[in-house]
Amino acid sequence: MIEWPARIELAQLPTPITKLERFSQRFKDTTIWVKRDELTGTEVSGNKIRKLEFCIAEAKSQACDTLITCGGIQSNHCRATAVLGARLGMKVHLILRGEEPDVPEGNLLMDYLCGAKISYLSQAQWSSHEALAKKLQDDCVSGGGKAFFIPVGASDEVGLWGYIKASEELNQDFLGLQMEPEYIVTATGSGGTQAGLIVGTQLLGMKSQVVAFNVSDDAAYFDKKIREDVTLWKQRYNQEFDVEKMKVKTVEGYLGPGYGVAGPEIFDTIAELASSEGIFLDPVYTGKAFHGMVSELQKGDEGQLSRAKNVVFIHTGGLFGVFPQQHNFRFD
Ligand SMILES: Cc1ncc(COP(=O)(O)O)c(C=O)c1O
């Protein structure tokens, strides 16, 4: 039995799991399923809300009235925090990496609409973002309030619970469908979704292997980060868990030019899935991971997803990140 910490129910759960009827036809032996976590809500959609259910519960238990978090200009996590802050009557201060644009679009537009305060740090200044967060926390105390800091992507020992809980939901999905996929595939950016799925599937004794496609750092980074976060989680929540036994599998090769920058094949993949199934991926996270998954499946036994009868792709959201990159789509 898993003993869950405090959680606030914010996401629309359970999310559906959809079989890709038409898209899967290109594979002889494999069926692709999508766990529709882009449907955890409308304004607060995607994977971050599952983690924030635990992080914000923790903030509330510490009597905080303000949330401080950080990420890229088009961070889905920052947008989710801004919307939830507005919804729960909490103040939100975001520290964003990059220059302030003349016109805010996509996620950033939503941050402003939700009334979040925003500080911009250039790439060169980014290493000081946690020091700035600390200063903002101190300023908050001077003003009679209390601020809770959530790290990039809510990927820490608290946010980890989000995808442990999601694994429980997946387990129910698989029981209902009477299938146990060989692989559960996700994009990995700050590591928390991947980490939660690995811990959750291991705790629940599920046979599916978690395979992540990196959209930022390399496989060695995720291996280290996940083992550190899981060790902290184990200590903080007094969990019996074998960190050594964890299989952290991160497949490299699909990052493209860099974080947030995608090649034409990613935009083509987004258009292909939209037109064949009516499901929208994004160019920063899910488009790259989905493209990586399809490419590995096409390699058959030589690929990283060999002998897959059923593969479940976790759709982690990101739709609002499509619009700032709309000029990259090609229509014949
Ligand atoms: C849409 C989307 N998918 C995937 C990820 C990656 O999740 P994680 O940060 O937990 O690795 C993120 C956030 O970074 C995201 O916004």
C-alpha cells in the first residue's frame, strides 16, 4: 500500500487512453496507445498539473500565500503554476530564462493574463535564478507573506508523487484493456515525469518498461538527476525503495538542434498525427518524443523499442507552445 502525502485535486482525472487506430497501421505488429494527459484540463493541461497537485498541497500546508517558480519563456510548467495560482487565490512570481519579448504569446501571454509577476534573467544570468528566488522569498516575508519555491518543472521529491500517482491510473487502464504494454514512452525535460513513472511502475510491480526521449540534457544527466531526486524522496517520505534496481532508460538522438528548437521532421510529425488522429503534439516536448518513438519502432529489432506489441505514449501536453512556432509548419 502506498501512503500518499497531502494532495489537492486539481486535474481532470482519470485521463482517457486512446488507441491510434489509423496511425498504428504503419506497423505490422505494434499498436500505439496515447495516455491523454494533455486533457488534464484546458488552461492547466499536461503533465505539470499532476505534480503541482502535490507541490501546492505542500505549499498550503506550510501556510504559503505565494508560489515562486522558474523555467523558459514558453514554460508549460510556469503557465500551469500561474493559472493554478489565480484559481486558488495565491500570488505567483515567475523567473523566466530569456529576454522579455515585445508581444507575449502562447504560454507567456497566459502568464500575464493570470496576473503573474515576471522577472526575466538572460541565459548568462540563469545560474543565479535560485538566488533570485531566495531573495523573492525573503521580500515576501518582509511584506508579511510566505512564498513556496517550486524548482524547474516541479521535478523534485515532492513533485515526483505526480507520476507515481499517474502510474496507479495507468495500471487501472491496462487492467481494463487487458493488456500490459512492453513500453511506456515519455518526453523528458526536467526528469520528474520519467522519475515518477519509473518509481510508480516499480512500486506497483508493473512489467512495462519506461523509456524516455530527452528534449534537453543528455542521458547521463537524467540518470544522475533521477537517482538524486528519488533518493531525496525516499529519505523525506521514509519509503522502502531500491534505487539501485531502477532502470533509467533515456534514448538520445532526437533532441535536434537544441532545447525548444526543432527540425522540419518534428513539424511534419505534428501535422501527421493531427491529420490522422486529431491529436496535437508540440514542437518542444511531445513532438520530439513521438518522432523518436516512431523512428525507433521503425528500426524493429534493432531499435530501442524492440518486440513491442503495445506501446503507450504519455501525451504530456504543451499545445500552447505550438503557436509561437506556427511559421515552421509547411503546407503543400
Ligand atoms: C509538454 C511537456 N512535456 C514534457 C515535459 C517534460 O516533463 P519533465 O519536466 O517532467 O521531464 C514538459 C516539461 O518540461 C512539458 O511541458
